[in-house]
Amino acid sequence: MKGNTVFFTNTPAVISSAAVGGKMEGDGPMCQCFDKINEDPFFSCETFEQGESKLLKEAVLHALSKASLNPEGIDVMLGGDLLNQCVGTTYGIRELDIPFLGIYGACSTVTEGLMLASLFVDGGYADRALAVTSSHFCAAERQYRFPLNYGGQRTPTSQYTATAAGALVVSAERLPPYVRAATVGKVVDMGVKDAANMGAAMAPAAYTSIRQLLQDTGLTPEFFDAIVTGDLGKVGSRLLCELFERDGVDIRSLHRDCGTMLYSFEEQDVHAGASGAGCAASMLCGYFVPKLRSGEFKNILFAATGALLSPTVNAQGESIPAISHAVWLSFESGSAMDIKFKKM
Amino acid sequence: MKGNTVFFTNTPAVISSAAVGGKMEGDGPMCQCFDKINEDPFFSCETFEQGESKLLKEAVLHALSKASLNPEGIDVMLGGDLLNQCVGTTYGIRELDIPFLGIYGACSTVTEGLMLASLFVDGGYADRALAVTSSHFCAAERQYRFPLNYGGQRTPTSQYTATAAGALVVSAERLPPYVRAATVGKVVDMGVKDAANMGAAMAPAAYTSIRQLLQDTGLTPEFFDAIVTGDLGKVGSRLLCELFERDGVDIRSLHRDCGTMLYSFEEQDVHAGASGAGCAASMLCGYFVPKLRSGEFKNILFAATGALLSPTVNAQGESIPAISHAVWLSFESGSAMDIKFKKM
């Protein structure tokens, strides 16, 4: 590590990625990014939680299929989700018989998983590693806010949890995009207590990790085709740009936020945008990775963002800590640009 | 990896470990293993959840102090706990300003954290990594079963969640014990649905991972001074030995279970024993690591075990998947015994 950033000298490759979504995602502007859309929020199961498990499993199976792999071809899987005890993941993958490490980074999970998968491959510990995460609107509403039947009103700053999952396969093979570096985030808590304004809680964490990655790599914002955040939504995105503005840096033309990409603000009732671990995951797997593979994007900085609250401690009056793990993904492998340091 | 096992060719060292406990733990036979005992279940805070955060933070600070380190001396921290959204950890560490990766393995968290910390150090990505986890009886009862005020009766197979935390610092320095190898567990679900009998749910996972580590390393059970499981308790421990017996292997004289060590069955009302992520963590940090450092133990196989249920899906009629990550800890570093393979 240099600073808080791991440099992958063997530049592991994302050889496959898949995104699966629900009806809202299929009705939105990014519908073409999904390998499969499920109209039924139960996914033909009896409960929303079982549905989320099936959604996550479908993303894993699509990612494996696109790389012509069986589950046995994966040495280690890293995954987690927003449900209590990450049951979306553990129940989703329990029949796959793949060595598994559970991770929890709320909506930042996809970059945490990608980083750890890259670590396994870069260090020669695994030939192929898989990262996966998901979220489900109905299961999340019930757990974090109110059961849908209650018909609760959502505030203008609230975001709509995506019913989506994304899975990536990382390998030492040579196929763009490559994972060049990853910045491990720190827990950042600026005192925001409004659980219906998570964009505001997460923006400082995204700012901290993006700035750290730029500092540790010595790269400028302009080096990247896009600086992408997970799910800050409208409110958090504005705050992020304002935080950079205080440093005299204007990232507005480069900044993309998965939370403002997934749905149509005009045609879908999503208030400040999308959220949920599946939001950043599906946009990374279904939109950004394909554009990096084709060379349309040469380099992106992808910083998924997570609000680490629980309803229990929030009800106890606590503020909302947040975290963001940032990854540099590139069309070119490491050999094209020397990395002069591996360790601090 | 060979099989499902990572071999650490640079054999990272556990240079520091600390355990912090509550009143029950201080009243038990392992009281001497704790760096600090807190009589107050609130830890001078207002809620049990805040108390757990303080407990976890104290374990981190003790582990740092014993290695004469400041938080800046840690490149990456890996941690998680049993509370929804792992808030025991995220709120506990939010002021420490250490790069953080959240993990979730229920009561197997300590070996997952130790494994990933070792990966960061072995691969040269970090100079020092810290792993931490905790559990809190009062917070866990309220979340998983009933609030204490309800006065619910506990069944004979139930286990008592430890109010305890353990933290380890892993480094490339030369100081025993060393982490020689780690087996990534698979999710194992044999259909047990009784959330008050988690030992039975977890025993097959422990069996699977211990057998896998023995197979992948080529070591026999007798090579180890102890084969330790996390918190199978009385019921799960008996099942584990029976599972090995079916293979013609008698591990009874070698087997230790943290869940049967932490409390006195005669003097403390703990039914089938102890459980909770802090159980295995505190026994590893406060009992086994010191005995490996002194050379009293030369090699142990430590397999923490986690039940990956949530109360929600359990109430929906689901069975309980479990996982166990196993680690080989040794008084001797890798140079004393050649590891002939790193990858499959």
C-alpha cells in the first residue's frame, strides 16, 4: 500500500460481469445493461428475502456462464448484501459449493468485493475470484423503513433501493478491464442523522476516498474518463462536487453517479435517485465494465459508497457513519504504465 | 490455493492480540485470559449497542498498545460483528481513522479476519493489518431472540452469547505465532431449523473445513497440539467428534471448543456453552495465541464457526446455513517446514 491504496502489480482482469434487475430497473433508461430482468418482485419465491437470494444467485450464474465457467472454476467468492446477517447472499449461494468470504460494506460492497477478489488473484492465491452483491427494494423497505403495505410517504431526499444484483469474475487472464489500484476507505461520520438523506451522509466518505486514490496514485481527475460514485443520488452528488470545489477542483463534467443513472427522474418516482448495494454493482457490471472492455472508456475511478447505519442505532439518536472504497479500472494492463511502488 | 486452502509463504506473524470481556467472562474459568473485564454491561454508555462498540474499540486499543502501535501504524483493519449492519464494529472504530474493510462471518469472523489480514501482509500489500470482532449478550438476545426484560426461558441446547471482543495485529515481523495456512469455508446447510441449537447447525461446517485443511496441507490431526472449534458448545462438539468418527478418525483427545471453555458449566447457567463472535475471538486472542507465543503449543488448527441465519428468514421457516474458516497457527515460521505449493 501507498497511503491507503493497494497497487496491483499483476493487474488482475475482470473477465466477466453480469447484472440482474427487477421491474423498475427494466423500465428505466439502463434496461439494456441487465442480463436479465425479473418482473416479479418475489422472483417466483414465497418471500422478498428468498427473492433477493434468487436474484443474487442469478447474477452469479450469469457471470459464470459469460466466462464459460462452472462454480468449481471459482477459487473464492466474496459477497454480502443489505439484509440483516447478509442472508440475501448466504442463502443465495449455499447450493453453489464455492469457498466463501462474507463482506459487509452496505452499498460500497461491490468495490470491497472487487478489491479483495483482485488481492486474491494479484497475490497468486487464487486463479479466479468472484465478487457479488445485491439489494431488493421490498426487502430493504421493510427492514430499514416501513413495510410497503404501510404506504409510508418518502421524503424528497430519500432514494429508491434498487432491486438488482451484480457479479464479477476476476482472473489473471489478459482481458480488459484491469484492476490497477484500490483505495481502502475509512469510516467517515460528519454527523448526519437523517436516514432518509443517505446521500448527504455518504458524500464526505466518497470525497475522502476519491481524493485519497488521486493522491496515492498521483493521477489527476482529468486522467479518468469518469469519476463514478455508487449511490449518492441528487443530493449527495451535489455535495460531493461542492466538497471538491472547496479544493479548487471541478469534477462536475467527469462525475457520474450510479444513483442518478439507474432510473428516469422524469418518468419514475424515485425522489433523489437510486440506492442499494445492487445499484452500484449493476451499473459497474452492466454499464462501466462493458464500456471499459470495448475501449470506449480507457480509465475510470469507481467509488461505491455505503451508509453504515442500522435502524436500531439510528433510532437511538446516532449519526450515520459512511464508507467508500475506490477502485481504478483501466482498459490497459499494468505493463502500459509503470507502478513504481507496491508498499508504503 | 491448494484445494480451498491459502498457504502463506511469507508466514505472517500475529505480533499482538488482546481480549476484553464482560462480567460473566470475568467470573468464568478463563478470566485470566482477558486484558480487561467490564462489570457494567452498558460499558458506561446509554445502550447495549453503544456498549458493544466500546467493548470492540477497547480490544483494538489494547491490541495496539501491546504492540506499541498507534492507529496510524495499521494499514488496514478487518472487522465485523453480530449486530445488524455490523454497527458494533463501525461505530466502535469510526474515530480511529484506520482504513477499514467490513466482514461478516457471524461467529466465524475472527478467522475470516485473521485470514484476510494475513493475506494483506503475506502479499506485501500491508505492513500491518488488524482483525477484530465482538459480541454482546444483551444486544444479541434482544436482536436474535427476546429482550432480556421478557424473561424468556432458554432451551437446554441454547448457548450463551459472550460479551467479549478480540483483536489481533498481523505483521511481517518475526514473532510467533505465525499464520501458516488458512482454509476458506463453504456454506454448509444440513437442514437444522432450530435457532436454539446452533451447535448442531455449525458442526457440519466445522467438520468440512477442518477435514479440508488436513487434506490440503497433508497434515494429520496428531500433528496439532489442539484442533479448536469456535463455539459449537456441548451439542455441536459431540456431533463434530461423531462426524470424524464416521471417517475412522478420533479427534476427541485433541478437540477443544471455545464454547465449552469460556464458562463453568457447574457454576454458570450457560446451558450448552458459550457462543458469539467474541467467544472464539477472545479465546484465540487471550488463550491460544499466548500459548503459541510461549511455545507451550507448537501448532494448532483453529476453526471458528458461524451460523449464518437471520431471525427474519428463520421465522419464514428456513434452515440455518453455517460456515467455518480454519487457520493453521504455528510456533515455527514457514522456513521450518517447506510449503511446496502456493497455488492450486
